[in-house]
Amino acid sequence: MVAITSLAADEHSARIVLAATMEPDDPMTGRLIAAVGAVDTVRLGSDTGAMPEWVNPVDGELWRKKAAVRLDASVVARVLAETDRLGLGVLVSGDRDWPTGLNNLGDRAPTAVWIRGAASLLTGPLRDRVTITGARAATGYGEHVASELASDLASAERIIVAGGAYGIDAAVHRAALSAGGQTVAVLAGGLDRLYPAGNQELLERTGDLGLLLSELAPGSAPTRTRFLARNRILAAVSGATVIVEAGFRSGALDVATRASHLGRPVGAVPGPVTSAASSGTHQLLRARTAALITGVEDINALLETSTMATDRAFGREDRISRSAHQPRPGRAL
């Protein structure tokens, strides 16, 4: 039997091992990688060596028990084989095409991401990209406004990021592609099982003409917790987030919250006062969490003003991250 540590001989491969086996958005995994490196994190998860002194013994033991179950060499071998068969790329922090905006997530940054398509869409300045998302059960009004905004942004050579879901997400991906623009879909499952199934053709086109990205390895199914974890990536890779429609309980509001915590500006589109589908966006506007969006000019203003301040705040960290690693292109393993 192949030992898991033999598959994690260097930092690059060790990060892929962790991403292929551990659940995303785990701050303990992130803290360990930052403190001792990915290679030693895999060893600690394999019950090899003492946990660092700063780790709370109870938290450390709980993490180790989960890692002992998840760090399975056969799972990693299958993931690597599927990655190669599907022609996917894998990126880790420090790689040439790594989206440096993800580094702003700190301990919650993805350990690795799988990609299909043009990785360069995520390497430019944050202000090149805007995340647009909203209700899955969108109204005709919401889909119309989302399509208009995406089409105008695509014409202005902005890159539109969304989650590939039904409703608002699908509307912005379609509009961007129809306008000859560039779009990125961030998914909550492996890139071998495009979800939702009803958007498979749209997601295939996005992968062919734009970019598909996921922190979940091939073979991973989307779950509620993975959708919630995916929201932080939607917020981190763009200079601004715009919510077109969202009810009070919509997951799109979580994307807005994540963006706000990162210092990224948030915008919201108003809807009819009688529409439950716009109750969440109206709450964002009422609480002044989001700026009023009535057209593409409002989004451009968010990107050109607030995002430049964000770039200054995080730019030094990103430059240090890039210089600390040997540049390496994303590649299928």
C-alpha cells in the first residue's frame, strides 16, 4: 500500500493531497500549512510527530482524527488519475496563474484549485472582475437586469464571475458568452460532474470559452456546506460583488457578507417593493451594506474606486506571496 506521505514529497504535491482529501474552508488546516508547511501538515494528519505547541490539544485531536480518516492514498491516486484523464489544471498558492485575491482569505484560502479553461482570467487586477449572483428562483425582471448588466460589462471588457447556478448566475454566464465576453464559473463540486445538471451545456461552453474553477477534486459532489464554502471564493476573486435578486434567506447574501468582510465593495439592484425575490437586496441597501446599482456605470464606479483601495491594502501581501515561490504554470498532473 502506498503511504500518503510518499504522495506529499514537496509543498506543491502536499497541498494537492490535502485539497483532494480534506474538506474545504477548514481554518485549522490553513493555520497548520502556514505554520509548518503542507508536507508536515500531511505528516501530522497521518499521526506522525507532535502537534505544534500553539494548537489547542482538543482542537488538534479532533482535527487529527478527521485527517486520519480522510488522508487516504487511494483517494489521492484516483483524483490524480482523473485530473490527468480530464485534462484539468491544478493550481496552488505561488503558481504563476494562482488567483492572488484568494490569499486575502488567510487561513481559509483554498489549499489548491482545479481549473478548466483560461486560467489567465483570474490573474489580472481585481478591478478586472466582478462577481454577479442572486436568486436561483429568479424572476423575469431579475434575469433581464442581470443579462443587461453582464452584457454591458462584457462589452467593457470586464470579466464576469458567477456560481453556475440556475437563475441569476445562468443569466449572467449566458449574457457574457453571447456578448463575446469572458466569464468564470466557480463550482461547489468536482469539475467532472458539472452541477446543476440542467446547466451542463452552459457550463461546458463556459469551460471552453472562459474558465471553470473548483477547490473540490474530481469525484466530489456538491453539498450545502460546500456551497457555503464556495461563496468565499466568489467574493475573493473579484473586485466587487453585485447581488441582483435575493430573498431574505438566499445564499447570495452570504456572498455579499464574505465580500464585505474582505473589504470588497458590494452593490445591490433594487426590485419591485412587492417582490419577495428582492427583499434581501432591499435589506442590503437599507443597512447600507451595499451601494445602489441601476446600471453598469454604478458597477464601474465600484470597481474603479473602492477596488483600488483594496488593491493597495492587499497588494503588498500578494507581491510577497508571489516572490516567495518559484513561478510555475498550472498543469494537469
